[in-house]
Amino acid sequence: MSGRGRSASLPAGRSRTRHGLLTDDEKTIVRCFSEDGEGFHDYDVSVLRVESPLREALVAAFVKRTAPGAGLTSLDSMHRVYKVLKLFDSHLATSPWPPREISHLTPEHIDGFCVSREHLGSGLRGDMHDLKHLLIHAEGITDAVAGRLAEPLPKRPPSPPRESYSRAEFKRIADAARGDLRAAARRIRDNRDLLQRFRQGDVEAGDDRRMARHLELLDWVDRFGDVPRVRQAKGVNAGKEWPRSWVTDHGSVADIVTRLHLSPAELAAGVVLFGVLTGENPEVILKAPAAHHRADGYTGKTSTTIVDLKKPRRGRRAYMSLALTEIPDWITVPDNPDELSARDELHTPFGLYMLLHELTARSRALAGGNRLFTGYFAAGGRGVGRGFRPISRAGELVNERALVWGLMADEPDEEDRPVPLQLQLGLVRLTHIELHQRPVAHTETTAVRQYMARNRGNVTEYSKVVAKVLSEEEAKARARGSMAVMSAKDVERARTDPEAVAAEQGLDPVVLKRMLAGELDTVMSACTDNKNGPHAPPGTACPASFMLCLDCECARALPRHLPVQVLVHDRLAERRDQMDKLQWARRFAAPFAQLADLLEEADAAAVEDARRDATDDDRALVERFLNRELDLR
């Protein structure tokens, strides 16, 4: 049987029972690899309890579901499918009439599993989604089961609103993380400098035996990533290696090794601060590579490095480039900006990245990988043990840092007692997006629906931002003014006295004649000089959007343009109710105000007549215009 990579029947080893009988246990393992090939996990499917024919069908479906191209890209997503496989197996095995083959599976079995998971609330939809996509890969299911799987998933219950951190809380989180990293940088740099001078012969321990041992340990750790050890010759620990007796006089193994390397806690601080400064997804941060490109070319100007990241959930848009610049994050700088030294690396995304790149360089060399967040772990679950490796999950470590840092929420509890601040990377990302008011690795729609709209702490702030942008855009529009308008009387006079009207309009009579004939029409106006406008060098055709005609000195609005102007005004008003308010304010508040001013200049009856008399061609033109089909690409 082969899965994503391979699966095999592996002997678990021979063992003796207390009666002296030999038993041979066989395990069926499905080995699954992440899409990037950097990690794998072995799933023991021999633990399934249903009868053999059904078990084989379910295992085959699991292999197909986790195979390349089946839609799963991370080990976390494969963990979820394996979890649902075991839960469904347990449900079937404990049912009154357990099915023996895949063809015996009925819709009632799936309904029963759904009922057994209803207590999960929002988790039910996820489990049913994973079960559905597992079973559709099973060969031999009945049409009834296939029909049940085609039914809609359970509705997702309303997600409780999340509350972002306040600006003060966000700043305290950043300051605490910076404190850990500054201390780590000072420790590692000092010890590396000492080690370098020792190797060059500039430092001698002399009679100071403790200093001699300290220097020996630094050298040993740098060369081998461990402390001197001795193999136990006999006893219950025979064959195991233990630190030499004198090593423990200098501290624990973790304390000694982290004199030159970052600890898990310091890696977690780096992850938190990276989230504060960039707002990136936690999974993306954890897998950030050390490979980068210096876009500034080391010119001494604003330092910039570009890092290639990957967010698997984005599908074909998973790969993205993140530009990290040497520009301080204005939200988390000190209250007094003068306190911010030009050499403080930890207030800029570029500085943080380069510091982490420096501090983890030797750890990456010993680990043999290219992950930025790589350090020394004194122990590890699932038999991994001590050693150098990238941080894989930071949730628990981040929570522990919050307790160590003693972070408190702004709001006390009902009895006015301080409340510990719950530190979560997801909320760090949410707060970054709110404070910066811009999407990070997603669309503006996703930013609003998934982050801002579900954020209780964001509603008031968001409304203030929208109101501010509306006010600013309307002020800009009125400061620039609207395009010049030729009234119906001017148009009529131009037919009999073009020279006089042309002089009044500041136009050449030939241009006026062409304009009246409709030869110079754009969308909402006529353009009197397409090659000498304010949006392009002289002699070059104007590349600007037709929306910019609203305040262009070359534009003239004639009565025949009124229907299109009315239609554009009405469509923008409709889009205000359909779009995110901030996005609408940024894109359309200024032209909407300019159009409103133009319509105010016209007679109210003329506006209503223009709205009524607009043709299908006018409507089609406006739709193409607002869909940006008329823009130069």
C-alpha cells in the first residue's frame, strides 16, 4: 500500500508474554509528507477496529486523500483527516450492527456520527468536511451513501466576536518580546566574541580553572552542538551517553548550549515580534526561510530584504514575496521617538529578520535546514529528544512567555482585579491588521469579513477611520474642483459664434468644433488636449483613468454627458452599500463628491430627465467603465 511517499507493513518487533509464548505484531503505517517535503509523519492505521474488509477500504481512502494533488498540503491537515478516520472507525466499531464491508455503510452511519459530534459546535462542520472528503475516495460506497455525502455540510454556528489587543497592550507585547531578544543577542554575541578571541589566542584562562572550562564548553558547543559526554558502560542506562561530571558545575545542558544559540522561549519571542511587525499568518511565520534577497543592493539607503513565503491555503497563490524594510513600526515605537536609537534593530521588520538570521546561523548549520526560527531544544516529544531543529508549534511557548512577562490586560475583572493577558498569535495578527488598516496576505474583502467585522475591539476604531477617510477625500475633491461645464446655452452659441465661445473656454476653434461633434468624447466628458494633460509628459497620450477627468483641466462637460454622469453617480452610490466602507471611501469618495457637485450645478429636472432618458448603450458603457475594462493594461 502506498500513500503520500510510502506506506508499509512494518514489524513491531518480537516480544514475549509472561507465559513464554512468542507473538509477532504487525503494524500498517502510512507515511505522509508535507507538500514542501520538509516534514513527514507516520500514521498507524493498524489501530482501526472495524472488520478487515472495511478497514482496508478506509485505509485505501486515507491513502488517496493524503496523496499528492488531493488537496492536502500540510501535516496539520493530514492530522485532522487521521483523527476523523479514527473517530469514525470507533463509531462504527461500537455501533449495534457494525458494518463489515464498505458496501454495508449506510447514510444512517454517517448521520449517527454527526449526532455524536454535535457537542463540538463549530468543530462539527470541520469533522464532517474531513469525513466527507475521506469517504468520497473510498471505492464501493453505495449510491445512498454518495447521495448523503453530497448533501450540504452542517451550518457553521456564528463565530463569537474576537477582541483585538488595545494599542497599549500591543505595545507591551512588543516591548516584552524585544526585551527577550535583546538579552539573547547580547549573550550570544558576547560569547561568540569571547570564543573568537580565545581561538585567536587573545584570551587565556591562566590559573582560572572555571574560565578554562567555560572556554572549553563554548568551543565544544560551537563545534558539535552539545556538551562533552561519556557513554555509560553498565547498569540500566548502559549504552546511553551522559554529560561528563564537571559539565553540570557550569549549569544544565540547555543553559550551556544556549550560550551560543537561541532557546525555544527566545524563538517564541521572535515569532511574536515578527507577527507584531508584519501581521503575517502564524504558520507562515514559523516556516519563514533564512534565504533572502537584498533588494537595496547594499547601497546604504533604506535597507530592504525580500523573503519568499508560502501560505498553503491560498492554493495557486500560495507563494508570495514579503518585503522587509528598515522603517520603524510607528505603532510600537517608544512614546518619545528620541529614545529610539538608529541602531535598534528590533523596531523594524528588516532589523528583526537580519538579527534572527545572524543568531540562528550556526543552529541552522548544525540542524541542516534553512528555517529562520531554528534553535536548541533540550527535549522533544515522540522520541525526537534533544537537538537543533526549527520551531514547529509556538502556541504553548507563546502562552508561557505571556506568563513569564507578566502581561496584564487593560481591563480588570468584575472585582477590579488585574487580569492576565492571553497571548495568541492569531490575535497579534488581528491587531496588526486593525491598527494598520490594510490586508496582509489576503484580499481587502477577507480582511474585512474575517478580521475586522468579527473584531469587537475594532468597530469603533474602524468607524472613525472610515469617517476620517471620507472627510479627507471629499476635502481633496472640493479643493481640486470639478471639470469645466459648458451649458446648453454655450453649446447653442458655439454653433453660431464659435470663435467667441472658444475664447471664453480657452480653446482653439477647431478643437471646439471637434468637441461639439463628439469626436473628443471620453466617458463623462470631452477631452480638449489628450497629449498635453497633467497626467503624462508633454506630447504623450494621457494614460490616466477616465475617472480622473472629473478634475482635469482638459475636460469639458457638455449637456449630452449628463446621462452618463448621472448613471456613474448612481452606481457609485449603490456600490457604497455593496463594498467595504473603507475601501469605497478610498476609491470612490472623491469622484462621488465631484459628481454630486456637477449634478448640483445642473437643473434638478434635467438630472431626472437624464436619468430617465439614459440608453442601454449608456448603461453598458458605465458598467464597463466601473469594472475598469476601459483602463489601459
